[in-house]
Amino acid sequence: MKTGFFRWSSRLSLLFLMTSCGFNSSSLAPGSLNGRYNNEQVALSGNGKWLALVTDRSGTPQLSLYNLTEQRFVDLGEINIDGAIAESPSLSRTGRYLVYISSLEGRPDIVLYDRITKRGELLTQGYKGWIRRPQISPDGRYVVFETSRRGQWNIEVLDRGPYIELDVLDGSPVTPPPQ
Amino acid sequence: MIKRNNLCFYLFLASLVTGCGGYPSIVSLPYDNRGGNINGPATETFPKIAPPYIVFISDRNGTQSVYLYNSQNRRLVDLPGLNFLDAIASSPCISEDGRYIAFVANRNGRSSIYLYDRQTQQRRNLTENLEAEVRNPSISSDGSKLVYEVARNGHWEVTIINPLQ
């Protein structure tokens, strides 16, 4: 009885998977990635495989990630938390690091989300000044952004340091960090 | 009693120790009052980094134009033939090798996306036949993929092209 149930449910889930795959590939092709939705703040990963964007397909504008090869949206975990606005996304070379602006109670901060460890890191804790439009370098070490620190918009660069895991393409030679 | 030299050494050591724990840290960028470098009294916006380059927009010369900074020699790089005298440039992006720069130019209320090749010093309008507003180009590392937004049917749509073809 139990195995029968499992067999039945696995068949059902297989069927569900198949239908949902078919549905996805037809409705989420790049042409209809758009549909009747508003897609803004698009940012490509270096390898051209991932697209970060703000889309209102779920009703409210949300920071989302789209796999251009498989033509589907992927889950970003808890990035879109209640009460905070996530916007201005940018991606590293293979899309490992996602950097964006998170505004909680109106104050914008830069957050770095590592899609491998699934952890977010606040990069601008205690930073004096207003922040706009962050962008991460392809290897993931530097983040450039607009700062109001001098009372006008200037450019600022954050260095995450030589000990971070760089975002490199598979098969690239790796040099150890300086001692 | 600690000698003066020793004190300096200890201070240096202390600064090293605190410096090590200090990531992420702010990188010191040149500031030039006459607008000859990356930052100055004018407005600098839309930065994109692909080390050693930072491409950005500034209105330091009266028109909003594209500039390129090289962090290796801490100087600006000339971009002959990239900027217009009569257009507002915005949203530049750069391929990882620094060869291609894509940007938006707005002239007489019409926006277009241009691709500039630093090797040939040529710029090309990628959206010449498009009767719609365009914005936010983003280019892949090798320059073979470019996405941008088009105002169509009352909302912003994503368009993906190969700008090198």
C-alpha cells in the first residue's frame, strides 16, 4: 500500500514536472520572458548565462534571476524580504555573486549575496553617505557604486580583499592570494 | 623606554594588523579639482567596473559624456569618437577585456544604444531602426551578448542581441 502510494505520487510528480517543464519552455522563452510584465534594471552575468532584473510578474516588483540558457526563473531564496526594497542588481562572471541595493526603512545599503553558500553580506554597514547603482567586478572582488559622501555624486570602490573566493570560469587557472 | 624608531615600527605593525581585518575596505581613487581624473567637483555617475577599468558618466565638460578610468596608472583613458557634442550619454557598460563600451545616447528626445569599439575607435547605433525608447544596456564579458530594455506595449521589455554581428 505504502509503496503503491509512493509509486503513484512519484508518477504524479513526474507528470507534474513534465507538464510544468513544457509550460515553462513555451511561456518563458525570451520573447515572453516579457509577456505583459514590466522588466527593469537588467544585468547580465559575464558569461551571458544569467540575467538579474526587477520584474513585477508576481504582482509587486521583485528582484529576480533568469537562466537564459534554460529559459526559466530561479529561486533567490529570501532576498525579497518584507519591508525592504531590493533593486539595482548586478552579477559577477558566472553569476555566483549577486550585488544589489537593499533599502530597509528608506536607507539604502549594498548587499552581496553568494549563490553558492546562499548567504547575504551587508557591505556598507556604517558607511557615511547615500549609495546608488552598485556593480560587482566580474571576479567578484570589487564593488563600484555612486556615493554622496562629498555632497555630490562621485564614484567609490569597495575592495572585498584578496582572500575571498573569486568567481572564475570552470577550468581557469587559479593563483593563490598574496601572502 | 621605547625609541622613536621602534615606536614608528610598532605603529606600522598595528596599522597592518587593523588593516588586515578591514575588508571590505574603500579603495582610494584620485580626486582632481579640474576634472582631469575619475572624481572631481562635477557629477560622476553610472560606474561599471572591469578591472583595471571603470567606465562612468560625468558632466564635467558641460555635456553628460562617457569617461574611462584605468586603475593601473590611475588616469583617464582617451575615447576618441565615442562621445557626441549634442547628446546626453548614460548607462555605459564595458566588456571584460575593456574593448567594447555600450551606452545610451539621448538626442532630441530620442534614445539609442551605441556600441563603441576601442580597437577600431568606431561607434555604431545598435537600435537605429527601433521606434521606441531604450535604456540600461548590459554586456557580457566577451561582448557577444547585450541586453537592454525597450519601452513597448506600455512596459519595459528585455531584448537580447549579439552586438558584434
